[in-house]
Amino acid sequence: MKAELPAVTFPGGRQVPALGLGTWHMGESGSSPAEEAASLRAGLDLGMTLIDTAEMYADGGAETVVGEAIRGRRDGVFVVSKVLPYNASRTGTVAACEASLKRLGTDHIELYLLHWRGNHPLAETVEAFETLKAQGKIGAWGVSNFDQDDMVELLDVAEPARPLANQVLYNLARRGIEYDLLRWSQVQGVPIMAYSPLDEGRLVGHPVLEEIGRIHHASSAQVALAFLLTKPGVIAIPKSGSPERVRENFRASEIRLTSEDLRILDEAFPPPTRKRPLEMI
């Protein structure tokens, strides 16, 4: 019996699993693209149908791995990719998207994000996003690494269009967004995609997570992911290069953390008590 993954609903009603698949560091030299594609396919088999990638990752290499993984099974996969800020002019965004589509071997990307804020005016990038949407090359657009004041400005600039999501660094060790951005996003109905949900592996083996894991017959990584799955409107996108590790990540959805577990986690990883600048890695 396969566990049912919790879902997050985007504005407009499209549902995606709250646990997706990241690809940062995939497609780099020395990695095994075949093994990485197999890992992504293992995740798709389990219902982790959201794959997050970017033109920046391995200079397009990660998108090529994703293209291999989704070949022959494109339907039902929710692909997210990103444009680099220095490409995010009106014409540059369109050209970057077309290059990503070619590497992904598809004619559309479900969600296309601005990777972080750069020097091109937001209005230009949004105009390009809307053009791509009208052409059917993207289903929707959003942003990444935007703090609350950036988001407020974006909503104003984009009106009446709206971003579908904001992808930021969020995990137990980096809970700054819980002070303001997370709640604001939930109220606005803009889902948060949490990148580096295991803090680039630094949370793996943490003694407090190990201790809670023992109670639930789970690993420290599964506990860290289960924490994010308790947050409404949050999609965690762990990257894993091995099918076995993907299956382990999936089983995080079976863990039901208790209020006592959450209290212990708050003690070990205190939630923010004041506004902090948005962290990025």
C-alpha cells in the first residue's frame, strides 16, 4: 500500500504533491546522468510528479537529465524551470525559455521562475512571462529567492497577473521565513517551494532528528522532510541522485510528527523571533 502524498493547490486549482524532486547538482561532470534520470523516474513512479530544475544547474545539464527522465511519460509531470536574472530581459527571457524547452525535450514548462532578482525591471520579466504563457510555452510563472517586500512589489507590478509560487531556502536550520514571508504567502495563496530542505545534507545525522526518527522508525532526513510537510502551502524539493534515497524521501510522507516532536524540534532549531534577511544558497 503506497502512502498518499499530501498535496498543495496552486492558484487556479492545479494540485501538485507537497514532496517533489530537485535537480540542483545533477548533470555536472563526474555525475552519472543515467543514474540521476533513474532516480527521477523512481520518484515519478511513486507519485512525486513535480520536478524542479533550472538553466543554471550544470549550465543546462540538469535540464538534459530531466528531459531524459520524462521522455515517453511527459503527461502528468509538472516541470518547473528557471531563468537566470541576467537573461531576464523581455527578449532574453523568451530566448532562455526556448533553450530550456529544447534541453528538456518538451514544448511547454508548467511553471517558469525568475531565479533571483537582478537588474532587469520586474515589469519586463513579467511581460516576457505573460508572452510565453500566451504562446503556450509555459503554463504559469513565478519567482525564486524573493522576500516579502520583493513579493509585495511584484504583485503591484504584475497586476492583474499573479505569480504562481515563490521558491526559497527553507528547512529546519533556516526558518527565517516563518517570521513573516511564510504566513504572508499562505494568506496570499502563493505556495512556497522549499529548496535545500535538508540544508544541503547538513541536517542528515543530526542527533535530535535521529532521536525523533527512532520513535517513528525513520531516518533523520525523513524527519526533516516530515517537518516541512506539516506546513500548509509548502512544497519540499529534495534532490537525490539515487533511486533508493528517493524512496526514502518519499516515506517521509508516512510520518506523523506529534506536538511533542514539534516542541523538541523548536527547541533544537528555534523559530525566528525577529525579521531576518532572506537567506540564499
